[in-house]
Amino acid sequence: MLELWEEIAKLTGLPTQSVKNVLQLLSEGATIPFIARYRKEKTGSLDEVAISLIQKTLKKLEELEDRKKTILKSIEEQGKLTPELEEKITRCKDVNELEDLYLPYKKKKKTKADVARENGLEPLAKIIMSQRGKDMEMEAKRFLNENITTEKDALQGASDIIAEWMNEDQFLREKFRDKFRRFGVITSKVVTSKRKKHNNTLIIFLFQKTFLNVLLTVFWL
């Protein structure tokens, strides 16, 4: 396992010994301007930008380790922490991957999928996923009850369950995240009222919807 300074050097692309010395100086209370100006012989003449990058990377790694501890404790308290899962979490180096690992065990408010399960629709979701049924409306009729009164309601509830299953699948989440990074589009628009008052002001709206949930729900309807 890499030492902390080796990990930071790998992530930043900076010389390992320089990173090690900068971390030592920072731990002793030295400021970034002081290190850059008066400790060139120890840092290999790194400038303030490089030293600041080391400090920021250190903070991110520390936050990642703290998050791992919180997640491990939460899953352990649920009695669901296996040796394999513990190793995956411990070795994880990416915050998105870490949250993906935690997602199935994360405490959350009741979802549409939870309601659908309570109404007995999980078997229907499994039939749809397995693609065994030929006539889904006929299959859905078997699951009607006092709360689910139409085939449409039954299929909607089953699709909610399937969407949640797929949303919690780590492999699919990473695939969709990669697609969104490469092909996602940011749309900007000037609000009419703002255009009149501030002609030179551009208001940018960045919609960060739960892309995966929306896509999967549409896909399975």
C-alpha cells in the first residue's frame, strides 16, 4: 500500500520527495507562501500553485478516509458488512465509486419502490426483468389488490422497483456517469426579467437531475 505522500505524488504528478517535504512543512504549521519563498531547497522550487495542489489533494484524501470510516460503521451496524465489501471500501480511491458501494446500504426515506414492494409488486418486477412473461398486462392482473387497482398501476410500481435496482447497480452507474461526462449538455439562458434590468448579466442554469433515475424509469415503462 502506498504511503500518503506517494499517493499524493501519483495523483498530482509532482516529485515524491518534494511532496513528502511539503507535507512535513505543512504539518509543522508553515504557510504556502512561506514554503514557496523560503524552502525551495526542500520542495524542489515548487511554486504556490503546486504546493496548494498538494494541500488540496491531502484534504480530499483525508475526507475520503473519514467518509470510509463513517460508511464502514453504518454498514457494520446494519450487520451487513462482509469481508469482501470491507476490502472494496478500504481500497477505494474514488469518492463516486465509494458512494456507489454504499448506496444499497444507505438509510433513505421511503421511495416509490418501497411502496411498490409493500404492495406485493416485487415478484412482478422479477418477471419483467427475467423477460419470462409475454403479456405483461396479463401478468400484472395477478398482482391487483385494494391498493393496486389497475394493470397500469401494477406495471408502474414494478418499473419503480426495477429502476431502483438498476440505479443501485455500481457497474451501470459508472457506465451512465461516463456517458453523461462525455455527452452531457449544459444549457444556458438569460431570464427575461434579468435581461431587462441587467443587460450584461448572464444567468446560467445547470440542471443536475438524477439522470440515472429518470433514464431508467423511462426505459422500463
